[in-house]
Amino acid sequence: MKKTNVLFVMLAVLTLIAGTAAAQQAPFNEVGVTMGHWHIASKDVEANKKLFLAMGGKLMPGPNPNQQIMFPGVLINLLLGTEKGNGPTQGSVVNHVGFIVDNVQKRAAQWKAAGVNVLPGANNRQDQAFVETPDGVRIEILEDKTQSMPVRNEHVHFFLPENEIPKAQAWYAKTFGGKPGTRNNAPIVDLPGVQLRFTKADAKQAPTRGRVLDHIGFDVKDHPAFVKKIQSEGIKLDEPPRKVPNGSTITYITDPWGTRIEIVQRTPLGPQVQ
């Protein structure tokens, strides 16, 4: 084989490996859980796709071609059957989700140039910004100048009545094998690929089901074993486990505060489309 052909093949293989590696989610924890996805019931799939691609997401192959976007640490599904979400994240139990970038001002300028509506941080903080999707999913953007990648998934932020926060922190730590702690004196639970944060809400918030961000999802290593574990802890399934056309096994639960959660053992993710 000619040297140029060898180099071409090597480059193609390396590109495939790099794409596949970038598509991987965080490793499973001790109970076989990692962050999986956000599921958006988009009113306008193309508008959402354009926004997330502009922010650095990559198209993924799957059961809904061109309707799944991958960021390091999270898969974003843009379509939920024929459902159209009604209501933004603000006002629901999941008030917003969060990305972390290497430089907020640099990324905000790039995204604005690509047509993304980037909102300023609180009190004009330079290390914080916000993005809202056309349907109303609020995304907090924070900064870590030490990270090597431009953008990655970082957190899910729950708004709950104050007396419910310790219960929620304990529930998520026990159910998903998370590590409870604090951040800026506020309670959190760390899970592979995501930090769950809890903030006091002045009033009870709406459940997520039927809103634009209908549910969040956690991937599990062994679906039957995980389902058996949570059922032994008194958690009821919203529906029996089932296989979907792409071979993944799924079921749903709802936390005691109204967050719909998908539990999925996913077929392997392939390399990004672009």
C-alpha cells in the first residue's frame, strides 16, 4: 500500500476513534449510574438543533436521525413523539440546567455571532451567562478556565420548598448512588457527568412532565438490577420496563417532587455525524 494511502487510513481511523471517544458519557458509578440526557418536547426541532450546534454540540446517529445532540456528558433529545411541551423550565421543579465553558466571554461572543441569544450573568458577572432555547429551556453558563474542552455538561438545578431540600438531597444520593455535599454553602449531589443542585423556591413548583423539558434521564449499566434495587427501596415505576426500537431498555420514575426521570440501558452510542 502506498504511504499516502496508509496515512489516509490511519487518519480516518483516528478520526473515528476521536469521534467515538467524544461521544462517551462519564463512567458509571458504584451502583451503575451515569448522567444520560435531557429530553425536550420541542415545538421547533430545527430551531433547537441550530442553537445547540452553534453552542458546540454534535449531531448523533440514533432512532431520531438529526434530532439528537451530544455534548460531553449529556445527550439532548429534541423530539418526544408527537408531544409539544407547554411551559418553560422556570416555574418547574427543574428550574434550569447548566453547562460549563473554558471562557464565558469568549464563548458568548462566538455564540452570539452564530445567532444564539446569550443573556448576561447576574449583576453582570463576567464568569456567568444564560441561554434560553426558543421553547424556554434555561441554560446557565459557568466558567472553568482550567478545562481543556470548550463546553461540557455540568449541572441540573432543582427549585424546591426549603423544608424539602434535605429530603431531596438524601433521595437522589440514595437512589442513584450520588455523593452529597455542598457548593457555595448550598446542598448538592455529585453523580458521574453531572452535579445536582438544590435551591429554595418560594412556592411549590410544577412537575416537569408535559413541559418543554419533559424529563431528565440517567443511564444504567444493568437495567434489571437497577430496577430491582429501586423497587426494593419503595420506588414505583411509572410504567413497566420495555425495549425501544433501537434496542435500548427504558422505564420511567417520578421523584417525590415532580421530576420525571427516565432510566435507560442504552445501546452503544456511535460517532457524531458532524
